[in-house]
Amino acid sequence: MPAPIIRGKVVMAVLLAACVPAGVRTDRVASPDACPGPRHHVAGYRDGGLTIDGRLDDPAWKHAAWTDAFVDIEGGIRPRPPLRTRVRMLWDSTFWYVAAEMQEPDLWATISEHDAVIFRDNDFELFIDPSGTAHRYFEIELNQLATVWDLFLVKPYREGGHADNSWSIPGLKVVVGLRGTLNNPRDRDHGWVAELAIPWTAFADSGRNAVPPRAGERWRVNFSRVEWDTDVRDGDYVKRVDRGGKPLSEHNWVWSPQGVVNMHVPEMWGVVTFGGRK
């Protein structure tokens, strides 16, 4: 192999090593824009509560900026997702408000049991590390039926961590708004909205001194969307399979690219700053 190509691969491997923490397996050589650094967003402060109804027509949302559109979990080495996903955030003294808007031509969901493995359906996921230490962090997943899986990890899986499914969020408000019809392959849908009000008390075991955050504080956060390719069989959606009959791998689209197919690398998550009163 010509020497310039070898040097190029070495440089890209060094770039990957610099942006993915030690101990995380990487099976690809990264391009320079694979993980350009964590994305940042400011969550504005809201005096008074929001109406959580999955429609995003509360006047407060009009003044909340959208995040950048989601990209592939690996970043620039992969194509941009064909369906747009973006998030808005607000907060007050009681709740952190998160609203995700997802384009989707085929609305479908099957899982209705709380704390089931929700990403076996198309889903939206939140990952929250209030202390910024990559330990004692939280995950929330939900599908188009508004079925929730909430879990807590003392440490990442790569360090021997285990998901604590007994952790739950009293007072969590979740509403899904469907822009189309669920589980009906005979039409084309437009998308879905996930709107959440997460009480700050959920994060009391994060290792921080206190919650809610103070204005100006930063938390490590990421948002993920799992999307499966589907076909229609006997009038129902089914996951697309390869020639051997094995389901194709899911797509993983995220707000802040991880550089590797692994959401449980909190060091690679984005940064949310909690803004103050205006």
C-alpha cells in the first residue's frame, strides 16, 4: 500500500482515538468529522408550567429553539438520516420539558409493557448525566404508544455496569402526538411528537449537590432515535430481513454524534446549559 495512504489511515485512527474514550471498542476508521465535538444547546427558563398534550401548541414552545437535526450515531462517516429529528427544551423549578419532533411515513408500535426493551420498536431516547462524571446516569425510552422504559446506571456497561430497571420516575408526564394513523400500512403518515415533563426529583440520586440545576449549569445529555426498516406482510408492518431471513440492524440517529455505535459513552454526549430568567 502506498505510504501516503498508510499515513492517512494512521492520522484518522489517531483522530478516532482522541474522540472516543479508552476502553470503547471501535471497528471503523473515523473520518475527521466523525466526532467533531459535543453539540451544545441552551434550555430556556419558563415561568409557569406547560400543557403536555403532544401538540406543541403551548405558546412557550414558540420561543424555544430547536436543536440541530439528528445525525448518524457514528457521525460524518455515515450518511445523514433521511428523516428529520429535532428537539426543544425548557425548564422551570419543577420540571425539565423535552419535546421531540420526528418525521415518519410509517407509524407503528407493538410494545405496551412498562420497562420492556422499547428500542425493539421505533423509539425516542434520552440519556442524562447530571454530574458530568459518566457515572450515575439515567435513560428514558418511549415508543409511539407512549410506553416508557426508565432505567438508571451506576456506571457504563463497559465498566461492568448494569441497568437498574427498578428505578422509576414518579410524576413523569409523557404524551405522544401522532401525525397519522398507528399500525395502518394503507396510508402514508407524517410523523410523531414525544412531549415529556420530567420532574427534577428523578435525578436526586445523580451525585449532584442539588436539583433542579441553577441557571448557567451544564449537564451532559444526549438524545437518540432508533429506526427500523419495515415491510408490509399480511396487512401488518414487519421488520425488514436480509436474504437469510435475519432482521436488518436498526438505524441509530442522535443529537450529538458518538463516533461509535454505543450510546453508553457519556463522555461523548452533548451539553445542555440551563438558561436563566429573561
